[in-house]
Amino acid sequence: SNCYAHSLSVKPETLSKCNYTGPLPPKGVWVTSKWSPCSRQCGWGSQTKGLTCINACTLERSNKCTRNHRPPPERRECYKKPCTCRDGRKRKYCDTVVKKRRCNVKPNKRVCCESCKTSV
């Protein structure tokens, strides 16, 4: 039987061998993967979906997809549990940061988050 792709971009769960009929030859179809793990272990991060070109008949990787039909990259924000906040070995430094009211300076906010949180 002939196998034809009916779409240039499909979701992986809609694929099964040679279930395509339509006007396009079985060159390649773009398939998106599931969302990647969150880029951060805690706090806000991002996730992306990968793209793979496959042969619509064999469902194996292919190099026959056209770049101008490639779907745009998919990206979204993700949130893991809150990051724990500790000053660690920087306690003396952080005491000075609080005394001098320098908590709003970017690296201090992160490095001294525990001390700066209580100094509001």
C-alpha cells in the first residue's frame, strides 16, 4: 500500500505506521517531543519541546523535512518547589550587606537571601 503524509507537523501520539493518505508524498513530517524537564531544580525555569523529522511510513528518522515548514520552537515557563534560602558561609558578609542596606544589589539578593529577607 502507498503511504502518504497528510500533515507536515504532527504530534507523536497521532502516528502509527502507514496510516496517512493525502496529497503529499511520504517525504518527512516534523514531530514534536514531550516537554523537556524544567531547566531549574527550584524556582522558575523553562521547558522546551524538541523537533524530529521522521519518515511518515517507517516512523524512522529522516532528513526529508522542509525547513520552511518547520514549526516554531515551543517554550514555556515552569516552576519547581521554592528554592531554599540560606546565606551559608557568607554570614559575616551578609551582616555587612544588611547594615549597609545593600540587599537590593543583584548578587547580594541571591547570596544573602536569608539575611536580606529578614531585614525588610
